[in-house]
Amino acid sequence: MLEPLRILANNFLSPLLVLGIRLFMADIFFTSGLIKFKSFLNGQWDTTVYLFRDVHPLPGIPAELAAIGGTGGELVLPILLALGLFGRAGAAGLLVMTAVIQFAIPAEYGLMNADHYLWMMLLAVPLVMGPGKFSLDHLLLKFIRKS
């Protein structure tokens, strides 16, 4: 009786859960990166640099470099995570970004947020378990094993 449920959970529900986590987290970061990128396209990049210089500076990193790296990470890593292409790397990068936001930026800048702990736990799932069956990593691995 329980065996079919276990098979269903392992073969469909668990990969579906990991996919949901990947898409949820990718949306959060990609949306943030897209806002910053649009500010660049609209000639308002100085607003993004201002954020990294005065609102949430990264200790020891010039604001311009932090703005470019942060925006790039928020655009590229979520795509990798959502597609499940190098999914563990995407999850690891976003997990590091979240940890930096939560722990490295001084508390007086007001970025500490309980949501970040949830994000870190959710990002740990594809990092530890892999991106799952509904991912390009899984398809590529199947293809490589056949050849």
C-alpha cells in the first residue's frame, strides 16, 4: 500500500518540490537584477551604484564593482538555477549572496531580514540534493551516460 506512494513521492513529488523551490528563488533574485539592469539601460546606473556605496555597502569592495557583480549575479545565477543547468552552482552563488546580505553588511543599514534565513534554507535544497529530475543537469547527465 505504501510502496506506490513512496515511488510517487520519490519519482514525481520530490523533483516537483525542488523545481518549485528553484523557480521561486530564481524569480526573487532575477527580478531584483532586472530592476538594476533596467536602471543601467535608462541611464540611471548611478542609482544602483549609490545603493552599493551608501545604502548597503560591501566591506572592502568598491561600490562600482559590487554593483556590477551583484547585478550580474542576480541575472545569471537565477537563470542557471531555474533551468537546472549547473544548478548546484547557481544555488551556491545565490546562497552566498544571501548570506552576504544577511551577515556581511553592517546591521545599521537595515538589510537584515528574517526572509533571508528562509531563502538560505530553500537554496540549500538544490545545493545539497541537486536540481532534481526536472532540470537540464539531469537531461545532460542522462545523455552523457548513454554515449
